Amino acid sequence: MKLSCCLLLLGLTMTTHAAEPPPVRACWVQILEERTGWPVPLVELRTTHHARFVSDNSGNIALDLPELVGRETWFEVHGHGYEVKADGYGMRGVRLTPVPGKTLRVELKRTIIAQRIGRLTGAGLFAESQKLGLEGDWQESGIVGQDSVQNVVHRGKLFWFWGDTTLAKYPLGIFDGTGATTAVQPSTLQPPLRFPLIYFTNATGAPRSIAPMPGSGPTWVTGLASVPDASGTPRLVCAYMKIKPPLEAYEWSLATWNEEKNVFEKLKTVWTKSDATPKAPPIPEGHPVSWKDAAGKGWLLFGNPFPTLRCPASFEAWQDAKTWEVLKPQASLIGAGGETVKPHTGSIAWHPWRKRWVTVFMQAFGKPSAFGELWYAEADAPTGPWGTAVKVLSHSNYTFYNPRLHIEFTPEGSPHLFFEGTYTMQFANKPTPTPRYDYNQILYRLDLNDVALQQAQRP
């Protein structure tokens, strides 16, 4: 009996020890821009047997495949504007020998004008770093993907609202918007990007919807603005559309923000699709900017990218369709190479350092990606005419739509211009989705001192 008990205890002990995995130390690979030494997020290393590694916001990759340990390995490099020199066969990659605990560096040349700062939304912003024992204090939001952003400065805070939002727990997520706030100007906007979004949450602390409007289908919020009412109180307002399959808007309405409940509430319907009214009228949608005309009158200009509608800059005028004036936007621009460039989506802003209106927009049916080519241009007035356009960002068979300028991020006297957009496989030619990055927002920076932008900058 005693012998049996001893054998049983020995067996349990051996089983317990066998179940405890040994500590695993990955090989630390740092992806860096060769000129600045800055970390580069969103760079893929692909092996000859199709394993894929993607750098996080710190530009880090944890190489942990046991079959590669101690073996010289070819990694093909894909970086959407960051690359290594091609070899004699035209292949762009690096040879690395992964060793647990070892640090390897890969330096890339930036071939785009815009500089990638980092991912703003989604899960695992520092996942590779955390595998290496770094960034242990980074807190996850619970969100894995967020569609296009709307921003406005309101009552001393920067408000953020996104469209369809994906979660880890099920393929269907939140389809009536999510939101957050931050400081108007972050403390740092250099990689590694750490951007703490303070989400609007439910009783359990999870991000929740911010526009639960009546009617079936998703709610898409747009035209976000902060306007004073008759008493001078700033009111946060938006337009929204209700969507039915496949992607058809069947209602346009206006909504106002409830400051106590932190949620949009319907104000009134502007249009409902019917046989009698099959097409929506002009709506205060897109990305609005404030502007004063020569007489000093304040206006809100709504556009995506260029203004298509304006109204006096007051809460009362914004909700009164009789005050809305339709504008005709510029249909196309001339690119630096003499090509015709047709804008699709984007935004505009007044840049104090340039003392001109600037825009970053996505080209309609560009090359190499139909909806992944972004351009920069300038104008003396927000309604144009817009001058020569220069391409600042390009993607290889991937989409980057609805770019949003963040002029509020530009420090006083700075030549920098920040913008973000939605990085997604949608509308591209069946690309392999990039893990963690797909369907999320990525921030870029332009240096308006860059000589590569001179063709867009008239004296």
C-alpha cells in the first residue's frame, strides 16, 4: 500500500513537472528607418515557408519559430513604403540567423514622403514587444478593429468617433459607432506611438456604442462639429446615415450629443429613401472646417475632401436646411507628373506654418492600389482652386481610405502635418490581411519642409 502511494505521488510529481513549459526566449528583431533610427511599425518579414512576422508600434518582432533557431533564414521584406535594396534576382529581403535572446537590427530605406508614426487603434499595438518582456504596462482596449474616424475639439477635449467596430468575442461587433476622448495635443507623436484613448464604456468597462439610433442596420456618424448655440454654449453635433445591405443609405438624420449620458441623440430626420425621394439632398457631412469670409462672417464648410456645403457657424443654422448652401468642389487636380488625379475621400485644414490651406486625399482608382494612393496639395482658399498634387503615400495592393488631417497635433511654428486613415484589405485585389493592423487607423507625418513637396508649394 505504501509503495503504491509513493509511486502515485512520484507519478503526479513527474506529471506536474512535465506540464510546466520551459521559459522561451525569442530573438529580438528591431525594424528601424535607416536615416532617423526611428522604429518602423507595419513591416512584414516573410519566410520561404510562408511564416509571417509583423513589427508592432515599437518596430519590434519576436522571432520564436523553433525550426529557425540557429539557422540562416531568408526573410522577404514588405513595408508599404519602406524597403531594403533588391538583390541580383530582384528580391528584397534580409538574411538573419535567429538565436534566442539575441538582438538583430534591420534598417530600411523610406521611399514614401509621409513617415509612418504608428497604429492608433486595435489590439496588440505592442504585442511583439510584450513577447520580449517589454511594454508590460500597456493596457488593451478590448477593441480589435475600428473603421474611419471623425474628430472635433469640443469643450477642451479632442473627441474621436469611429464607424463599425470589431471585437475579439464574435465576428459581429459594434455597428452604431464607438467613441473616445484625448488631450487636444498629445505629449509625444514620435514612434513608438503610445496613444491612450479614453473610451466611452458601459457598466462593465467595455467600449460601447455612441449612436444607438432607431432603425435597422448600422449607424454611420459623420460631419462632426462643435458649434455655439444662441446662448454661446458649445454644442456637439453630427449627421448620420442608416445603412442596409449591401451598403445602401436609406435615411439621413441630424443628432446632438448628450453631455451627461455621453451619447448622440436623434434630433430630426432630413431624408428617407422612397420612390418619391430616391436620392438624398445635400447634407452637412464629411469633415467640416471653420472659415471666415472677407466680411468676417463665420461658416462651417463640409466636405470629403473639398467643401460641398456650407452653413453659418451656429447651432441654429446647422439644423436649418434653409441656411445650407451647396458648393461645387474641384473635380480633379494635376499631379506633379502631369497626370490627372481625381480625389475620392480626405480632409482639408488651414496650416499656420504654410499660411495656406492644405489637403491630404485618397485618389480614386489610383496605382498601384486602387484606393491606397494618397496625395498632398495646397490652396489659398478652402474652396480652391487646389494646385499641383504630390503623392505622399502608396500601398501595395492594400486600401487606405478616409484620411483625416490632425492640424491640432501640429505644434506652434512647426512645419509638420499629421494625418491618419483606415488601413484595410477591403476594395483591394484579394490581399492577405495584415494581422492586427487590418481595419484599423494608422498615423503618418509629413514634414512640409521636405523638398519632395516643393511642386505642391507655390510661394
